[in-house]
Amino acid sequence: MAEHEPGHAGYVEREIRRHQGARTLLEFDDVAEEVPVALVYNGISHAVMMATPLDLEAFAIGFSLTEGIVDSVSEIYDIEIEPGDEGIEVRIEIAQRAFMGLRAHRRTLAGRTGCGVCGTESLALLDLVPAPIAAPAHRIEPTPAMIRRAAEALRERQPLMAATGGTHAAAWCDANGNIVAVFEDVGRHNALDKLIGHLARARTAFDNGFVFLSSRASYELVRKAARMQIQMLATISAPTSLAIRIAGQAGLRLLSFCRQDGFVEYPAPATATATATATATDFVLRSEPLALPG
């Protein structure tokens, strides 16, 4: 169940005019909430993301981990959520080692909806060369039955989507495709961060399950999953060419078009190993268009 922030349910009711043929109907409809969420580390604002104001503590933990700001939950000392008139400020206290690293590689994300690149100051700061994922203790072999089980269950685990039609979902599945946890947000990257934050806070092992997303597979999603040593990422919609490339470099298994009747797998490109050390500039120019410690 989603953790609701004071004054927020994840959606708001708005008056609408519904046009159907020659008729115009005055009705009320539920619309997904989207608000600015400022992530402030040790008193310094680092990013402003447009997000659904639910599960913000999990979001803060997940963002900190998937962006490489901290290496583990133990480096997060405290989280405070401060609502304001124009948005929400999430104040995160992290270890000094992590904070010094953040200051050295700081970027400001002036937020589109969960975009992982917005505000990056140069091509050199794009993290396009992931470290390989360690061999999992339990390697998952995807089957149509497994993917069908996850796809069917996910539809029933999205209350915000059912109410508004305007959110993404990120689910954690066990090795058999059974859904363990689901988080929703207007931004697909935010939904994934909320899920990862929840799992990290619960000390869930990331090497014995997979992520199922109700969205396309973009490079940021693959990069976040790879950083957490997640062995498999499954999405309902298509991947991008860069997502396929990064998944291949990291050794992450990428499945897309995951529906009730099957899925498409994207093996590592033959050139992935040879190009693993390519610079961000070279690739972009040539590519195709919490239980806290203490």
C-alpha cells in the first residue's frame, strides 16, 4: 500500500467536459498528481524531480542508490519530508564520504517528469558505461508462463492507473513471476526508484528476482537496474537502442513487449564488448536517433 504524504492521495478530482459525438457532458474525473519534489542532501539542493507525492521516503532512498550518490542504505542517516506551497522538499542526511563524492560530481536536474538526463551539464557526465553485473546466485530463465503471470497480476496492482489512466508502475517479481511489490508514479524512473528504495530498506536481495515495468525500456531504467545488480528487466513496451546496448554491456537480461502471449528478448550486441570503453561523446555522436540505521 502506498505511503501517503499529508494532503496528497496521488490523484485529485477535476471538473471536465466530456465530448461524445454531438453531446457534451459535465463530469468529474480523477487526475494523477504531479508536483515538484526537491531532493536536498546535507542542506544542498541536488535535484528537482516532477513526481507523484507518494512513497517519497522510498523514492529518496532509491534515487540515492540508483544515481550512485550512496553505496548502501547505511550511508543514509535521516530523511525529512517538508511540504510547501509550491512543492515538497525531501531533506536527506548522508554520510560525509558520500556527500563529498556528490559535490565532486554534482549535477542539477531541472525536472521533466522523472527524466534521468535533464540538466546534465555535458556529455562526459552521462554514465553510459556500466560495470558488469556479478553472476547471480540464482540465474533466472524467463518463460512465457512466468511473464504472463507477472503481466496479468500487474494490471490488478495499479490503483492509481485504474483511477487516472496516467501513471507508470514498477514491480518486483520473484523467480517464478509472482509480484512481490508494486509502486506507481507519473514518471517511470520515479516508480523504479520508489521500488528499489522499498526493497533496499527491507534488505531484499536483488539477485533473486526481476523488475517488471509498465513502460518502455529507456537507457536510464536499464542503468539504474544494472547499478543495483538486478539481473533481469522486463517491460511492456519497446526498448531503445541505447537501452539494449547498456544492458548488453552490463550483462543484464532485457525483455520487452512482455504480454500474455510472450515476450521479446534482446541479446547483447556482438559489438558490446568492443565498444564498452567508448566515450559518451563518441557514442552520442554516432548513435541512432526505510528502516534507517540508528
